[in-house]
Amino acid sequence: MTDQRTGSRIFKVAADERGIAFMTVMILTLMTGVLGVAALTMTGLENSMAGAVRMVEEGTHAAESCVGTAVRIINVGIEDRTLPGVVAPLGPVPALNAAFLGQEISGAMTHRNSTDVAVGAGNAPNLTMNVNNYVINGDIDFLYSKQKAGDNLGDTEGLSINSFYRVDCTAANATTGATSRVVVVFDCLQKTGEGCTKRTGI
């Protein structure tokens, strides 16, 4: 169509095509914003997951340190049921529980497979520790004993006894509420001085 007065062409834009450029820019802006928010959310989620994994690892390491301490206590208790050097305030064994634990480690019949627990209702931990932000309670239970395979039965002085103990340690972080638990069974030789070895596959 040509304007009769000026001779220039006039282009008509259909009414339904108005604002298309504006809408395109708005949609692109919205999409960019959504992608940005998604990226920030993923970054925050990854940080949270990394923090949770770190907390679990710290709790597990704290509980495992209790296991190592429990093995030392077992070895001391095998030698002397009064547990010299490991009773509070010098060591992690609460003074009120030392006599009971000494009898339990020695395998006294009245203390075998004791129902005492380190955490929960009626808890009476055999050892307590603090590692970083974790409070750790441990329980040592005498399970059973048997004669070592291959011993000469005629030599009663040279017989070795395998005693089996369960060590149950729980580490709790009071600030975060995170807990980690490690349960291990040890086979300890009573007479040969070879110490305790961790049992696997139990």
C-alpha cells in the first residue's frame, strides 16, 4: 500500500503480532533465571551432602577409636582384673563400673553375656570418652571361651584359651544429633600373650 501524499510505503503489522519481541525476551529471561536458581540449588545440595558424609565419617572414626581403647582395656583386664591405669580419672573406665567390668573381662560365670548396655534405657557404659565434639560410650561383653585348637591336652600348663568379646561403641554429637555405632567381635588369647584379633564374617 502506498501513501498518496508522500509516495512512501506503509507496512501494517497485524494486531495479534504485537509484543512478540517483548514476550520472547521475557521467556528467555525467565528460562535463564530458572537455570540460575537450579544451579544454586544443586550447589547447595552438594555442599549439604558433602557435610553429611563428613559428619558420618567423623562419627565412625570416633566410634572406632573407642574400639581400639576397648581392646587395650580387655588386654589389661586379662592380666589384672582390677584394671590398673584405665580406671577414671586416669582412664576411660568409670570408677563405679570398674569392678563389674573386671569380672566381666575375666569371664566370671555370673557376668557372661551381660545385658548391660552403653546407650539407651538402663545404660551403664564400660568406658566413656570425648573425641572432638563426640561423646562416646562403649560396652565390652564377654561372650564365651574355648581351648585353642592344636594345643597338647597333656600339657595343662601350656594350654591356651581363646576368649571372645563383643565391643559395642556409639559416638554421639550433641550439637548435630548425629550418631555412629560400631560393633566388633574380638578373639583374645589368654595365655600366649598374642593379644586380640578382630573376627570377620560374624
